[in-house]
Amino acid sequence: MAFEGLSDKLAAAFKKLKSKGRLNEDDIKVAMREVRLALLEADVNYKVVKDFVKDVSARAVGADVLESLTPAQQVIKIVNEELCRLMGSENARINIPSKPPCIIMMCGLQGSGKTTHSAKLAKHFRSQGHRPLLVACDVYRPAAIDQLKVVGAKAEAPVFELGQIDPVQIAQKAVAHAKDHGNDIVILDTAGRLHIDEELMNELKNIKSAVSPNEILLVVDSMTGQDAVNVAQSFDETLGIDGVILTKLDGDTRGGAALSVLAVTGKPVKFAGIGEKLEDLEPFHPERMASRILGMGDVLTLIEKAQTTIDEKKTGEMMNKLKESSFDMNDLLDYMSQIKKMGPLKQLVNMIPGVSGKIKDEDIDDRQMVRLEAMITSMTKAERENPKIINPSRKRRIAMGSGTKVEDVNRLLKQFEMMQKMMKQFGGKGGKKKRRRGFPMMPGGMGSMPGMPM
């Protein structure tokens, strides 16, 4: 995950501060030196790092911190606030005009993920009740139009294309089409190049002049580190961008681009691509990203994911079944399918406050969900409804049918029984609402999840 190395190094620096009852200026100098090195290793712009450390140090050596009973926490609070300021004080939204359509011009270098993120953006707006129109303005790259049609179909958004004619004409006619057909958002997928050149910029300028877009969003690959910031600066100086979409923030990128873009260009990061699926696009919230960097989790994003992906009606039915002790393996299978919709388990676990950074990667295995599903689907209808009837011979059959071992089936049955007992305590009348040591609670109020680290 992005910022993982940075988070670990910052955590180590703050751990040393926490071990001291009181802080002096030398303690803070040592900590800030480690913070500076951590940020530079994360590929944050040198000038940005210099200013950041200077601002944090100035605030951290104040009397309020040095005389505080919990000075280490005060320093962490200051770092958190400065990180938020560095990335933007608040979530930068798309400026949608009162009179539709809102024209969004997507630009970027070839290979940055511009076409895919145009579709992701369309899907995002569709989920908010808008009617986006995707426009194929990339007439040079082979199969670019076909690619936009494929991802557009997946996003359930119409695609406007006129073949390989002048992109300026395509943009103009697309806007007219949108007005006639009630599309309130127009997303222009423009052509990219392997590098910034005069021909590319002139074409983008002509499109901008012809349709006057409300937003110009630059798509940059965060894996390129400081190059992403340099690209953003070049596009902004020549074209005048309104915001940035950072892609691949789910990868092992060091995260420096996210921390440097606003400070260097003055333009905010508006969205972050966090996966390959069309659903994997998040509005960029600086305060939430700062919390993730400092290992504090991101519970608000976790709740939003649960609200948008988990069926509330089904969740209510499952909770009632748990309270009535009628929750069976069929319900567990249904629950797991809903959890999978929320994204990779590691991504979800890292959003839980107090858990982020404390569970090793090898302890979180999405393939475990697949094995669990295989075991449950290898059971008969009677076995799913009443797991207590599963005897040794049935266990051997289930293990053979799912490609697992009898020990795995025993573990599943034991965890399922523990989950039922725990949820009975939570929801049962007269039962003590005491939490036992068990599985991490998962979003949606559904209780524990077999296969998660204990």
C-alpha cells in the first residue's frame, strides 16, 4: 500500500518520543531529522520537506508542547495538522455549474490510466444520480476508442465517438449531443503522448478554447514519484489544470507525489485511484490520508465503503438471524460476498484505527476467502443449514471437494461456532455485551469474519 514505508518510519520516530516523559528541544530536533529522512525516502519534493520540517519544528518547540503532560501526542497532532495543510485543508470537489452540462476535460501522458479513470469518474457520478457522457477524443492511439467503449459499457455510461476526425470537432459535437440528450456531465478523454510536446499542448489548448471546460483534470501515475509532480507542473503552466487524479495509490508507491502536488503546483489532488476495478476511485480527503500515513486508520472511508456496497436489508436480516441463533453457512457465504465487494482485506484492515500497521501482510490473505467459499459450497444443503451434523466422514468429503484439508474444515466450523456465541452475547436479551478476544469486527455490523487474523 502507498505510504507504507513512510508510515513505518514515522511510527518509529514517534515511538522514541513516546518513551520520554518530557521533551526538550534536542529530542524534537532528533525526531524531526528522522521525519525529514522518512519524507525524502518517500520521494517527497525536497523544498516541500524542508518547509514542512521547519513549520513542524517551529510549532513543536513551543511552550504548549514542551510543558504538556503528553508532549509526544502533541507533536503527532502537529504533524497530522501540517500533513493536512500540505495536501489541502479540505476535500477539493468538482465544480459543477448550475446550468448543465458540466464539461470535464481529462488529460495526461500516455499510459497514466486516463481512459480507465474517465470511466471510473463516470461510474462515480452515476452513483450520485448524474447522467455522464464519455467522449472519445483520443484519435491517435490504436484501439483507444474501442477501449473507451469497453470501460464505458462496464461503467454503464454512453460513449460518444465520431471516429478519427479532428478532436476539437468531436468535443464540440459531444457537448451539443449532451445538451440534446440530457447528459449533465461530459467527460472528454483526450489524447496523451509519451512525453509533453508542443503538438499535444496545442491540441489540448484548442479543445479548451472550443468548449470551455468547467474542470481540467490531469491524470498522473503516482508510481513515477517526483516525475508525476513535474508533469503536473508542466501541464499547469501550459494548459492551466484545476486538479489532479493520482492513480495506483494502492500499489507500493512511496507516496511522495500525493504530498508534493499541491505544494508545488498549487492545484489539489481531487481523486485517488486505489485499484483496478471501476469502483476503485475515491475522492481525495487530505485529513483521512494524513490519518492513514500516521497509522491512525481511516474509519470514515471504511463506513462509506460499507454504506455503498453492503445491502442494508440483507444485513438487517442477518443480524436478526444471529440474535435468533438461526444464522447458518448460507448466510455466512452471502456475508462474505458482500465483504469482498468492499475491496481487498488488507485495504480494509488498514483503515481500522488501532489495527493499521500492526498486522503483517502475510497474515492477511484474500485467498483465504476463496478457500472458505470453496468449503461452504462443498457442503450439502442440510450441512449448510445445520453444521452440527458434519461428522468426520462428511468433513473428509468437504475437504476433498474444496481442495483443502480436514484441519481447514475443522477450523472453519470452530470459528463459525465462536462467531455465533460472540454475536449471541452482543444481541441476545439479557446477555452481557462483553467482547471476547476473537476476530476483528468488520464493517456493516455483521460481527466477526472467519479467516481473519486472531
